[in-house]
Amino acid sequence: MGNKPSGFLRFFYNLTGYINYMLATLIAWATPYPVSYFIGVNLARLWYLSGTNKKIVKKNISKVTGIAVDDPQVSYICKKIYMEFAKNVVDFLKNRIISREQFNKNINIEGLEYLEKALSLGKGAVIFTAHIGNFEWGAARIGTAGFKIWGVGLYRGNPLLDNYFERNRENKCLKTIYANKMLHVFKILRNNEIVAIPTDWDPLKNSKEFDFFGHKAFIPSGSVQIALAAKAPLLPSFIIRDGKYHHHQIILPPVELETEGEKEEIIKKNMLKVIAILEDEIKKNIEQWVMFHDIWAE
């Protein structure tokens, strides 16, 4: 008897969360882009003013830039990040009403030749990225270019919401693999498909510490470990918003993976290469680093 209320409450919360997303989706579908962005950005301003996550975001900015956390410039960048995230949410909500042709037109992509060459080896490909720009659309753009790609997503434990996110991504050729169910990843790679993994935050919180912008941080090494185990190429890819409605995505050449030595040492050497690329991209695009989690060990 005691389990029934908790089960009912769980169902109620799941249903409420799903209904909220559906209402937001209907608003996004019913309004033109300028109006949708206006609503989203102003809600983000209220979110910022509420103080929710603000200390964490400012801390992230300060660690990356070296600017004191109470500096006005940090506050300015922080506010921009909130608004950038709001635009990403609007884009995602509108996903299914944007035609494939318009979607591809809105996202310029370069470096596909590196991906084609990597897949010619027949071992699939692992892409590592960061929470920069509309990172979900970055992975989807590879899918709409004709590649079979899976993105590592956050498992919410809400079947209705998880299904909503899966269907929304699949509309733009991006399949979902969950961070807590990664064994399937090797089958994907054996099928010569692509797995895209955000590598600046670990939702499972089991990462080791690495030097990141001169500070200790928990950076997941999953992309490196999977690439090594599958003998698959590891490629960096990032997307940035370079116009109000336009994005630019770049796929960089594969990382030259070290394979000789003890396992932990090999992972560390390769993570140093990955982290150097992450640091460069995040620092260049700090106003679009939509990171609302505290990744620091200090």
C-alpha cells in the first residue's frame, strides 16, 4: 500500500512535465520565429534575475576567462548564456515544423570529408563535442547530411518526456543513446555508424579529475575510451550561432590517438589532446557555452 502514493506522484510529475513541454511546443509552433525568440529570451531574463544556476554559470565563466567572478563582464557573459540557451530551446521546440531543406540551409557545415574518410575504415566514428551553441542541432545536421548518427542524451526517467525528445531528434535524423546505457555503442560502431558525445560534463558523475583551464575539473573520458576500445576514429565537432537564425558547424580532423603503454596512461595522454581542443573552442565561444553544471573539483 505504501508504494502506491509514490507511484501515483511519480506518474503525476511525469505527466505534468510532459504537458508543460507540449504547451511550450504548441506556443513555439503557433508563433513566428521573432515572437518565439522574444518570449524565450524574456523568460531567460526572468530566469537570470531569479538567480537560479547563476553562481554556477558565473563560476564557469570565471574559470575559463580568468576574470573575477564578481566582475561586470562576467555578469554580461552570464546573461548572454541564459539568452543563448533560451534560443536553443526554441529551436528544439520548433524542430518538427522546420523542413529538412530549411534546416540544412540554416546550418552551414564544413569538414564532412574528414568524417567520410574516417568511416571508410569501417569501424564507425566517435565525435566529441561540448555544450557550445545548439549542440543538439550540430549532431542532427550530420544526420541530415546523410550519415547515421546517434547522440548521447540525458535519461530523464520520464517515459513521456524521453519519448518526446527521441521523436523530436529523430525528425532530423538523430537517434538517441542514453548515457546510462552505453553498451549499445559498440554495436553502433560495428555498423559503421557515428556516436556523438558531449565531453565537457558527465551526467553520471563518475569522471576523473583533469586539468581544465588551469583548474581541476571532472571531465568525462568516455569518448576516448570508446574510440580506443573500438579502434574507431575520434573527431572533434562544434557548432556556433553565427547569425540570428543561422549556425556554422565544423568537423575537425581526427585526433591522433596514442595506443602504446598502460591503459590509464594512454587515456590520460589522449585526454590531454581532447581537452586542449575543448579549451580552445570553449574560450573562443564562451558566450555560447551553455553549461549550467558545476564541473569543478575545487
